[in-house]
Amino acid sequence: MIQRIGLVMVFLLFAQAGTAQVTTARLEGLVRDASGAIVPGVTVKATQAGTTIATEVISSDVGLYVFAKLTPGSYTITAELPGFKRAELKAIRLEVGDTATLHVNLEVGHPILKVTVPGWKKSPRWTRFRHRSAV
């Protein structure tokens, strides 16, 4: 009787482990420059399309970045490091259980500067000044 109970418990343990489902996707790759050299310390961001949900990782000493558990969907991947242009890859589609490899190539240069000032409005006291020269 005790053997049967033990056997049933072992069976249930393995049966439960076998029903575990994967519900995420994995994205990984290397970051390289135009010459093919690896680039460590790059901020790589995965932003899910249609949302503001973003995950950031930093490329390792060997240029590897890994997003281990992303929700399936479409993503925009960006990579940034001072001294390089910002790389952007759009419409990267990940399905449940995927392990996708996407290498990113950075070009030397300056990124485009974008400044956003939230809530800024012209003051009612705003005045346009004109320069008049006395000629």
C-alpha cells in the first residue's frame, strides 16, 4: 500500500512538471560596429508595439545582449551608445517559445537629439522681440 502511494506521488510529480507551459519568447544577439568588432556597454531596448512597455538590457563584455522573457508580440529594438548613431529595428515579431537571434550593427556618428518639454505652454506674457538697427 505504501509503495502504491509513493508510486502515485512520483507519477503526479512528473505529470505536473510535464504540463508546465512556456508563455514567453527569448531574443538575443551581438552588437557590433561597422568593422565587425563587438561593442560592449550598449543599451538595448525592446519596446512592445502599441504599448509603452519597454525592457532594457546592457550588452556584455563580448557584445551579447539577452532578453530572456519577452511577452509574445511585435517589438521595436533600439541600441544606443555615446559616439554611435542610434540603431532602430522595427516590427520584430516574437511568438510563444521563440528563441530569436537578432544582431545589431552600430554606425559611428552622433545620435539625433530630441528634446521634449512636457507641459510647456506659451506664457500669456510671452513677447516677441524685434531687433532694430539705427542706420
